[in-house]
Amino acid sequence: MYPRLLINLNAIASNTERVAQMCHQKGIELVAVTKLVLANPEIAKTMRLNGADKLGDSRLRNIITLREHGVPGPYQLLRVPMKSELGLVVHLVDEVLVSMPETVFELDALARNFQRNIQIIYMVDVGDLREGVWFEKAVDEILEVARKIKNVKLVGIGTNVGCYGGVLPTVENMNILLAVKRELENELGFKLKVSGGSTVTLKLLEDGILPDGINQFRVGEGIILGTDATGDRDIPYLSQDTVLLEAEVVEVDYKPSVPYGEIGKDAFGRTPVFEDRGWRHRVILAVGEQDVKPDGLKPLEKGAKVLHASSDHLILDVTECERKFKVGDILRFRMSYGCALRAFTSPYVEKEFIQG
Ligand SMILES: *Cc1c(COP(=O)(O)O)cnc(C)c1O
């Protein structure tokens, strides 16, 4: 059935091993992040059994999937929890990223009735402006929380970059985090771990400039796609042939490159613009916005160019291709993070495992 994702578990295993080896050499714990693949049990198991020390996901439903399929934990909840899910969090999660005192207090109260060892990592915003207490206020807020909780344990602080502000990890912002850690340790009298980043932070590790003391990485994209969207690169020592999309040709045609008639907006409120390139050879594939992010598709077919997608149709210009297409032909694509996220989430895209 098409469209489908071809998932190469061997390539994902090698990527995990490689990232784990880099982390472990520096005493860094690796949390493999499964949200991109909706916690697909085979993929999660592959990551956990090939070097990842923990599995992290932003959604509790995905952590339930992992548990139901017997994928070994421990499990980290990446998105700061909703108040309404804390009742489940105390049952299902081992390590929770948090950013609000009231949430921690509620979690602490709920945890009173359980023997589970629930650990919390308090998020500190070093500039990206997504979750976390602003770094200048972090020590006061975290100290107050740490001193009041009785049943859950503060084990570390963490940060996230590259997600709202597009802020890149640097020696400077990692040092901000480490300064907060040192102040907290002095006051609290026990050691804290520092969860320093995600795929984009691998660059600091590679370049040998990651400050000592950062000892947890949470990595999804790098392992699963071999890419780094925020850093805008293919990671050179990782495989990008981990997940490919295949889609089927339903129409082959030869048409002008500029529409004929008055132009309104397209189905997504966009006003299309066209360059007149004369008549062009095109194909329509049976896949669309509901399944992929068209601008995140990279055709493996040399010369093919994605023109546009509506909900269910993807139009490609294939004039420059050597191959002559016919109905029923299959085209393959690599995907950006955003595109892969949509493809894994679409129930219309089959997921198949291949050897390779
Ligand atoms: C998604 C997420 C990650 C993993 O990010 P990648 O870029 O996929 O490595 C890490 N931390 C948090 C808090 C996340 O939400």
C-alpha cells in the first residue's frame, strides 16, 4: 500500500550506537526521544537496545504505548506536564521535565501515596523563550521548590534551545546553565545533573567545546533522521537513509507552468505564484498535505522538483528527469523533521520495516 514509510532499523541502530558512544565517552547519559515516530515500539526498542540509557517522549499516550509493548524504560516525560495528566504521570513516568512550582507541588502531593521514585528535572530558559524559568530567576525559584517537596526528588536542571527563538546552543548559554547548577548545589548540598540539549547540541560535543558538567542529552531527530533542523545540516557521521517515503504516480501529464484563468487563494489560504517556464512534464502523486509537508520533501529522483500539494495530491515537475514516468510508478523521498512528523502521524501512510 502507498504512500508508505520505509524504515531501516539497522540504520537507526547504527545512529543510536554512534550518538551513544559520543555521549558515553564524556559521561553523558543519552535519552533517545521517540515523539517523532509516535513511540513506534520497534524503533523505540532499537534505540533503547543500542545504547540509549532512557527513552523520552513529550506525550503520555506515547509512554503508554512503550509500556504496553514492553519497551524497556526508564521513561522521561519531555513536555512539562498538564495539571490534568499528573494523576497518570505518577504511575507511568520516571523522570519529568518541569517548569512551574504549582505543577511540582501537585505532583508531589499525588506521589505521596506511591512508592515510585519520581525524579524531576527543572527547566531553565537560557534564551530560546520556550519552557523553563528565566535563568536570572532560576536559582530562587528552584530552591524554593526543592525545599518544599517531600515525595518527588529534584535530580537536575535542564534547558531547551532551538525551538521557539531558534537560539543555538553555545558555550555561553551552556555556561549559564552550569552557573545555575553550581549555585543550587552550594545551597542544597547535593549534586544535580544537567540536561543540556537535543540534536542541535551534538555540534558542541563534536567540536570538543561542550563545557564539562553537561551530563544528559535528549536526542530524537539526529538518531532517527540523521539531520539537524536547527543547525541546518546533515550530520556527517550519521545515516540519513533511515526513513524514506514512497508515493505512487496517479497522473502523468504535459501542461503549461502557469495556470489559465483568474487566480484566487489555494485551499490553505496561500496565493500561488508562478514562473512561466513553458510547457512542463509533470506527475501527480497520491499523497498530500494531510500526510507530508511538501517543502520538506527531497526527491531521490534526480531532476524531480516538488511544485505543490493540496490535501491529497502532490504535483512534481519531472521535465529534467531521465526516467519516463507512467501511472503506477513509485517515487522515493527523504524528509525534513516537520515532514517526517506529519508522515508518521498520518494514518494514511503505511509504516514498513526494511533490511538494509
Ligand atoms: C523534542 C524534544 C527533544 C528532542 O529534540 P530533537 O531535536 O528531536 O533531538 C529534546 N527535549 C525536549 C524538551 C523536546 O521536546
